[in-house]
Amino acid sequence: MADFVRDVMTPGAVVIPPDASLVEAAQLMRAQGIGDVLVASGQRVLGVLTDRDITLRAVAEGADPLTVSARAVCTPNPVVVGPDDSVLVAAGLMREHAVRRLPVVHDGRVVGVVSMGDLAVVDEPESTLAEIRRADGHGWRTDVGRPRGGPDLAGPALDR
């Protein structure tokens, strides 16, 4: 059974700069087949932007997604976890802060994302979800916010 975040996290993360428009963010999410991205400046994670944030905080309010920035709509100052933290710590943080995913940060650098679905697989290793995850050689996850195939985007994308 996995004891540490590093054992269940998805390496890498999809990152956008804070001044990216909501259209750019949505297009990136569509291209990657995900529902959220990290908003970062250099190596500093400023927030998490979800497709739901775009819908409820911008589009539903009549804002122009071409002119509104990711920083203006994202959930700021996300709670983060380290790769050497226990999965119990990660689960506790998710519960305490009512979030479904946590950026995984090591030495100030995003190294991955851990989701509620990742932790569910740990809790129920014989579940259907766990079987699907083991069957997929690409580390399929139930959550969003990380690249599908391709390179690890954490390093180069954060340097924008």
C-alpha cells in the first residue's frame, strides 16, 4: 500500500502564466483533455484555475473571456503538499480545505498533482478505479489538471 504522496501523484502539471486569458486557459485545457491548470509566475504557484471557475466566475457573470486573466478568476494561494508527505496528510488537507486536488511541491518547484481519485485508489486497492488505473500504462487518473502523454510540463512551462 502506498504511504507517500510520491507513490500516488501524477508527475508534472499543466501551468499557465497569470496574464493568460481565460480563452487561452480553456483552449489549453481542451487540448490536454483536462479541467484545470495551475497559474504560476516563475516557480511560484499563484492559484488553480478550473473549467468551473471560468464558467461560474467569468462567463456566467458576463465577463469577456478574451480580456479576463487567469489570475483574476483562479482560486488563489492553493494548499500544497510535498512528495514525502503521507497520503493521510494529503487526504486531511483536501478534507480541511474542501479541495479535490493539491499541487505537489518539492524545493519550491511543482513536481506533480495529487487528486482525491489518486487517494481513493489507495483506500480501496481492489476497487474498479484501482483496476483501471493499473491497466493503463499512462497512469490514468480520475481527476484533471495534468498532461495526457507528452513531456513533463512542470519545468519549462513554469519558466515562462
